[in-house]
Amino acid sequence: MARQISIANTRNIGIIAHIDAGKTTTTERILFYTGVSQKIGEVHDGQATMDWMEQEQERGITITSAATTCFWRKHRINIIDTPGHVDFTVEVERSLRVLDGVVAVFCAVGGCQPQTETVWRQADRYGVPRLVFINKLDRVGADYGCCLQEMKDRLGANPALLQLPIGREDQFEGLIDLLEMKALIYSKNSKDPTIFEVRDIPADRLEEAKAARSALVEIISDCDDELIEAFLEGREVPATRLREVLRQATIDLKIVPVLLGSAFKNKGVQPLLDAVVDFLPAPTDIPPVSGVNLKGEKTERPAADEAPFSALAFKLMTDIYVGHLTFLRVYSGILKSGDQVYNANRETREKIGRLLKMHANKREEIKEAEAGDIVVAVGLRNSTTGDTLCDEASPLILERLHIPEPVIHIALVPASKDDQEKLGNALAKLASEDPSFRVRTDEETNETIISGMGELHLEIIVDRLVREFKVAANMGAPQVAYRETVTKTVEVQGRHIRQSGGRGQYGDVWLRVEPLPPGSGLVYETAVVGGTVPKEYHSAVGEGALEAARKGGVRAGFPVTDLKVTLFDGSYHEVDSSEMAFHIAGSLALKEGLRNAKSILLEPIMDLEVVSPEEYLGDVMGDLSSRRGRVSGLEVKSGFQIIRAEVPLASMFGYSTELRSRTQGRANFSMQFGRYQPMPESVATEVAAAREAKKTVNR
């Protein structure tokens, strides 16, 4: 079957931004202008096409990333609209892993906000080219110049401004295209929001436009020797040539094109679509995807239909009518419904039942998917998020996703015995969909503990249990995900010797336990000299030690992190030694090491940004101080005070209500996980005592 759209004319893009910057509104306008939808859906009315979940429509926020496809200038554009709230950051993470380009939406009033920095760093991690759309230019206090400066200062970006606005705030009526040197004027009276006029630049703006174009040409010229020469000689450079160089510079991550507009007022969206086609890459413009084969050797797959099939499963959904839906990014080859594919991570075969193209929660059945496509497969039973599906004759494993660790836990108690039976199945399905959501049973209390990225994250999970799975459950009080670590290096012995008739057990190890810098996690190494512990037992020692660390430390029983364990000596018995014996010996040594290495408790510290009217500044800062907060910066913007602070998560429960009360509802805040840091000894003692008291009650 011949391709309808060539791979060179395919764009896989995502829309990313801070919450309330206008991502979903921008996506809705794109769908309208490209003819996918006949009516513009508004977020505030709960009618947005891409916000299809009941919880999204009620709250006016995006919770799950939604995929759709549209066409513009004979190009296919596959779009993923992502959430802006930090609690759903894994949705952004897995979307960026499979996208070729990104549109970052900035609020012209709010500028570069905390979640903007987070999603920008995520795009940096995967090397995704991006362009910026500065939205809400019709709002009071809109300042695109401030956004450009913050892109340089806070994101380290090299922005290239492609447009100037005509009019400010409520007088915003059009744009000046600096590449073509033309004005785009949107009619206030037209009932058709797609109509704009192309005119000459107003005389009173011509000099400003010439200066801005000269600055743009200078930025682009830095990426091309031929253009530098033309620029220095003062020769005019054609717009087509500027576009060519700007496209390559964008793909090479040297420049970020910047466009302006107001999506809600239908201004600037068509030029944004043109920029997606002109400057963001096709799958063939970026390096071939790389992975490792089953021998561990690096291998690449070009974005071509003729290459062996390879795809990454980046998202799972459960549909009550269809069953498991697996979102796939096809990197190479062709996939047809009914094909048998190979899951290289699990070394199992899977059969593709049906293939679907998604448009938010609506589905269109297709017969085949080609290189560069984003599709949904029905019928995969064993594949999970991050698995690679490929041709069994040419297997490879692609890079998995980076999944952040949960920072908050709550206990979940089913309302009845009937709910108890259904709860386990429902939670398992939700955990398979969302890798940042974890479920476990507390061995001491026998409670079901769910973990996530924030209060809102877990609130949505419980809401979905009730609505989708008809399971009633009561939430306990939120619990902070504390950690433990050590502060000094010790060398300890772990011995497991048992003789009870017949073959015994013998494992003897010496471990060096030492602290690592924050964020290092758990590391295991071997430094055995002379075969005192045979190599076949080395991995068993590491597994035992690290398993003991994950189960909990000696201070309060929280998981241990930022720790290095080195096996450097030991002994063995030719008959009685086994992997199990050395596994236990490693566990015993680690526990002894934690007792001797002065364990301390770590707590999650949140990066907080509060935007408050100036008259409430003292109240807000006093409240933060009472919560053990440390103010790291103050800034005045558009008549508001912006307070940046670092605050322990444990003291932030209920902060939203308190902030509204102190500021008569006029302040708002955003918060995201920053890092783990040691807590004050007095607080650590309280936490450890409370943990011990809970254990005593449940015994």
C-alpha cells in the first residue's frame, strides 16, 4: 500500500508548557484551522476536544497526554497535548521520549514559570528541537521582551524572534512577519476566525521592524558562514535562504524560533503551523534511533519503511470496551494489523490485534503503520511502558524512559469487602498505565499504600477508582516519602553459616559502605582480589545488599539512597557456599553497616513559586518561614511579588487553602520536587518516633 504522506512531510510534535499557559487552547485552534474539528472547543467550558476525561473537563486542566493527527500544507502533523501540572510530569516525559519536535507555549504575562523550566530540561534530556509560541499577548501586562530575556537567563536558550506584535494588550490586532517583512492584520468584525489580511508594514513601525529583522538575520547568520559574509557586507538575504539555515539550526538545537499570538483570540496560530512545517524536523531529519541488540552491541535503525520494524511502547491505557491500548512510536519498518512482533525487553512474542489512529478519545481503525507514525495497538498482553517491539529476526532494545520517583504516599482502605476484591485489579490497571504511580502493601500494617507525584495526582487516581472502576475507597492522611542515607564510611562483615544435617550454607563477605552525593541512588561495585569470593557469587552479594537497602534503613525503616556498597573481601566453602548464602550474607553486612555508619533521614524539598499582591508579602513570607521554608529569590513583575522558596514537602499539605485565606484568594502558587536533603535532627527524631509508634499500634 503506497504512502499517502511521505515521511519527509511528517511532523511528530508535542505541546508543552507551564499550567495555564494555553497549551490545550492552542491545540484546539490548530485542530480547527486544520479542519479536524468544525467547532472550537474551549477549556473553560469543559468542551476542549483534547481534554476528554471527566476530571479534565471539571477542573479545566490537562491530566493525561492526548494524541491526534491533522494536516497542513500537505504535511501530516501528529500532535501530543501534554499536561502542565507537575503532578503529571511523567506524561510529558514519555511524550518527549518519542517526539521529533516540540512547541513550548509561554504565557506573555507569566513568562518562564517553574514547570516551564522542568519541561524544557526534559526536552534537553532527549535532545528535542523546539520552537516557542508566546501566547496571551492580548492580556494586561503582556511582555514578550521579558519572556525572551528569561529564555536566555533561565533556560540558556538562544531565541530568534520571528514576529513583532501590532498593538498591545486589548489593542493587539496583528503581527509583523520579520522574514517576509509583511503585516498580518486580523479583522475584529469577521465571524470567520481564520481570516487575516496581509498588508505592508505600517509606516510608524517600519524602522522598528527593520532593526528587529537585522537582529534576526544576525542570529541566523551565526550558524552559516555564507550568511555571515552576506550580513557583514550588508547584502540582502532572501527569506527562503534564511528559512533553510534557521531550519537546520533549529534541528541542531542552536536556535529556538519564537512566534507571538493569542490562541484564545485566534491570532498567530496559522503562522505557528507554518513554523512547525518549516522549522521542526521530519523523522528523516534527526539521527537514526539507536539501541542495543541482544548481545549488548550498539545498533541503529534509520527512519525508513524498508528497514526492519522497530517501535517503542510509550503509553498504556485501559478501555472498558476494547481492553489494553498500547501507544507506539514506529521508528522503522511497517507494522500491519495481525502481525506477530517481538518484545525484546521480555523476549516474548506478541500479536497485533488491531491498529488505531487516535483523536483524543476517538479512534479510527487503520490497516498498517509506517515509519514515523504514532499509533495504538490493541491486543498486546505483556508489553509495558518503555518496552521495545521489533522484528524477531533483527531484535534491538531502545532506550527506556526516565521515570521520576514518587514523593508522597497515602493509605487506601476499601469501603467494603466487595470493594476489597475489586481494588487490587483496578490499582494494577492504573499502575500499568502510569509508571509514576506505585502500589504496595505495607508488611507491618497490611495497608494498601499508593504513591505518586503529589496530592492532586493521588486525588485523581482515587476519583478514577470510583468513576471508572466502581470501587469505593477511603484515603488516609498523606505521608511523605522520606529516605535514609549514611554520613561516614565503614567496613563491615556479614556471615551466614548454617549447618543442620546434610549440605549446609556458608557465605562470608566484607563490604565497604560509604555515602554518595545527593541524587546518586544506590551503587554496587566489587573489588575482590585473589578470588576470596568467587565471581559467580558477586552479583548475589550485591542483590542482597541493595535489596536490604531498599527495604529500609535502621533509623526509621525508610528506603536507603545515595549509598555505595563495595565487596572487597570474604571467604567461601567449596561445598556449602551458594548464591542464596551469599545473598543473605550481603544483606546482613549491609544492615550492620547502616548501624555503624551514622544513618540520617532525608526529606523531599520542593521548589515553590508564589505570585502575590505586594500588600500580602509579609504574611506570605511569615507563613513560609513557619513551614521551615527558605526564600531564595524575590522579583517584582506586573505589580505582583514573585517569591521563590525551598520548602519541605511535609509542611506543605493544605498550603493552597492557607494561601487563599491569607491573601483573600488573590495569590497563587506552583510547586515541584527539587531534591532530597538531610532534615534537622529534632524533626528527624519526631519522624522516627512517630514511625515507631505506628509500628507498635499495628503489632
